[in-house]
Amino acid sequence: MNREQLEACVKGGQGDFPAIVDKDLAGKDFTGANLSGGIFHKVVFRDCQFVGANLKQAVFIECDFSRANLTSSNLSFAVFNQCGAAAADLSACVLLLTVFNEVNLEGACIAGSTLDNTTFHRCNLRDGRLNDCVIKQANFVECRLDRANLQRVRSEGLNCVQCALAGTRLDNSRHYRANILQPTSCSLTLTGAEWELAFFLRADLTGMDFTGTRLGKPQFTECQLAGAKFAKMALTQASFQGSTLQGADFTEAGLQQALFMAGQAEGACFARAVANQALFIGAHLRQCDFTGATLIQTQFTGADCTLSRFTGCDLTYADFSNATLNAADLSDTELTYTKLHNISEQDTVWRGANRHKATGTDAEKLKAEQFKPG
């Protein structure tokens, strides 16, 4: 079946039903073919040429596109259901409202394509090339993106839900409102990348180095970030709520208005960081290093700061109400109007600090906090 015959079948010519079923068309040349609206079931298109073809609104069910060349084709509104497309070339395609459901795209090339409200559900995209794509909205749900190349991608609305992202490359990419939600694995390379308003949920990012990445107001919720590196980064209004941050490095970082509420940050380094108005409420901050940090109006209410170092910090208007400061070192700290209400301070070091300018325990407030009805 040549191109003209296939087009005629799709259009229902010569009394044929427009659905093409159980055909082996491997190696055929369908360059520039108009197959829009066609329905294909169990058709073998292995090694076929579809360069510049119009596949708009076509439906492909259990078809084989292995090593097929679909470069510059129009796949708008097309549906690929349970197809094989390993090593296929879909570069420079239009993928408007295109749906890929349970498609094997391992090693496929989608580079330079435009993804607009495109959906990939339970697809295998391992070793796939999506570099240089323009993503207006794309949803990857339960997909395998291990070792996939998304370098230089530009996206506004990239959503990855429960995907495997081991070794995924996102260097020099630009993202606005990208969501990485509950990935099954997540070891990313992000050198030179810019992520604005990124949201990471329950992602294991242990030991990841973010220092070569620009993150604008990122949210890390309930993430594993032990040993992660954020030194010297601008992280104003970043959120690390409920995340594990043991041994993380925030040296000289800008953390103004950042959220660390209920975070597990034992042994983390915040030396010389600027974290004015940051919230460490209820955080676990044992053995942390805040040496020389600027912490004006920062909230440490109920935080555990046992054995932590605050040497030389500016804690003007900071609030340590109900915090644990046992064996902490607050030498040479600025404590003007710092709230030290009901703190635990066994073996705390205050040498050189102007503690007389801080406010101590408020008896009436403590009485109210300890009140038990009945």
C-alpha cells in the first residue's frame, strides 16, 4: 500500500471503512501524507517515513512506530494508545493536545517539538531526547524519564507526576511553574537552569547540588534534601516546609522570608546567610551553624537549637519563644528586642551578647500557655 492508497483508505474511498486494521506497512514512504482523522489498529509502521505528514486527529491503537521518521509532522489532537515507538523520530513536531498512553518511546527523539497541553501517561521515555522543546503545557504521569535529555527546554507548565527521573538532564533549561510531584526516583542535572516558582513534592533530592541553578521562590514540600548544596544562592521566599535537610549547606545564602517550618535540619550550615523574617517555627536545628548570619525578625518559636552556633549573629527582633537553646553558643550576638520567652537554656553560652536588650519570659503569657481547662 503506497501513500495514495493509504490516504484513500483513510478518507473511506472505494467503499473501504476508514479504520486501517492489521496491516504490515513497514518501511513504506508516507512523506507528506494526509492521514488526518484516520483510525489505525495493530498497523506496523516500523521504519516508515512520515516527514511533514498531517496526522491531525488520527488515532493509533497498538501500532508499531519503531524507528519511524515523523519529523515535522502535525500530530495535533492525535492519540497514541499502547503503541511501540522506540527510537522513533518525532523532532520538530506539533503536539497540540496530543495524547500518548502507555507508549514505548525509549530512545525516541522529540527534540525541538512544540508541546501544548500534551499528555504522556505511563510512557517509557528512557534515554529519550526532548531537548530544545517548547512546552506550553505538558503532563508526564507515571512515566519513565530516566536519562532523558531535556536540556535547553523552555516550559510554562511542566508537570511530572510519579515519574522516574534518574539521571534526567535539564541543564540550561528555563521553567515557569514546573511541578515535580512524588517522583519514584529523582537525580537531576540542573547546571545553568532557571526555575521560577518550581514545586517539588516528596522528592528524594539527597545530596543534590543546586548551586549552579537559579531558583525563584521554589517550594520543597516534604522532600529529602539531606546534604543538598544551596551555598550563596538567592532563595528569597523559598519554602522547605516539612523537608529533611540534615547537613544541607546554605552558607551565605539569601533566605529572606524563607520557610523551614517543621523541617529536619540537624547539622545544616547557615553561616553568614541572610535570613531576615525567615520562619524556623518548630524546626529541628540541633548542631546547626548560624555563625555570622543576619537573622533580623526571624522566627525560631518552638525550635530545637540544641548545640547550635549563633556566634556573631544579628538577632534583632528575632523570636525564640519556647525554643530549646541548651548548650547553644550565642556569643557576641546582637539581641536587641529578641524574644527569649520561656526558652530552655541549660549550658547556653551568652558571652559578649547584649542579652540585657532582649525580652525575657512573659509571666502572663506563660500562664496562659500552661493553662489546662477543667
